[in-house]
Amino acid sequence: MQQPSYEMIQCSQCGATNRIPSEKMAFRAKCGKCGAVLQKPSGTNQRVSSYLLRCMECRAKNRIPSSKIREEAICGKCKKPLKTEELFDPQPLVITEGNFEEKVLNSPLPVLLFAWAPWCSTCRAFMPVIDDFAKDSESRIRVGKLNVDQSPNLSSRYSILSVPQIFVFDNGDLRENFPGAIQKHEIMLRMAHYL
């Protein structure tokens, strides 16, 4: 039985992300939050109307309009500058023990971390799924790949006993982990409430 495919469409009115079955995009799909008619973006990359970015000083979430993303953005709560340049880091990032704290624990975005090993054929088979998810979630979720053979301390710290494994971090905390051998739409469903 074929799994249904979904598209993540951001509402141009309220900024909410909506999961819409692909076959329903031909009809007039509406936003689940405000009821506005959703428009499928033209081209391959969705135009984002706003970005949700966490302040690394006070940990507050800030919504920044895309029209103002190149200007110096400041936190609405503590008035400290926001690291908007991190929205545009190339993805997926290679995560090591050296950059784990900076790129995962101190990330202004939620992080999906794919733990893998070079000897694991299942990991290699699902690597394109992670790469595709990273491309689609650019500027909304940071996607990283952790080679467990090269990071034994992190493997021990997070009790990584089997691979592939996916870890979700938000606000510097591990929120959940699940097997990494799942399809892209399942990853999108699990990550939707972090957006």
C-alpha cells in the first residue's frame, strides 16, 4: 500500500505551517489556524513569509518577517541582537564533538540530528531522505549528521546503541529520539510541532 504524501505549506496570513495531503493541493486547502486559503508556492523552494528564531540570551522565540531578515534583528523580550545569519547555514551540517554545543545545543532553530555510521547499510540508504528533508526545512529546522564512530563521547552521552537514530533538540534540550529509518513525511509530521 502506497503511503500518502504530504506538503508543508506556510500560511501567508498568520505564518502557521500546515500539513496538506498532496492530492488536496489541487483544491482550495485552508489554513488550520486562521482559515485563509493556502497557496502552493511556485518553483521548488517555498517562499517563507516569516522566520521563527530563538534568542540565545533569554531563549524567547521571535518571529521575524522575511522582508526584515537582512536587517539587524533584535529580540522582542531582552533586546539583544539575534543571529539571523544562522538561518542560512548550508544543510545538513556535519556535527562533531567539537561543534556539538555551538550547532546543536545553542542553535536558534530546532535541530534534527541524524546519528549514523559508515558501516551501516541502512544509514546509507536513508541518507538521501535526510538530505532531502534538510533541503526542504532550510531556515526552519537545523539538520545535522553525527558519525557515531567519530564521536564516541556523544554516543555514550546520549546512549546511542544502534543506528540509524534521530534526535530532536529544541532550546538546548533533547526533546525526543526515534529510529532513523523512517520516511520523509513521517519526519515532517514529527517535526511539525517544533515549527
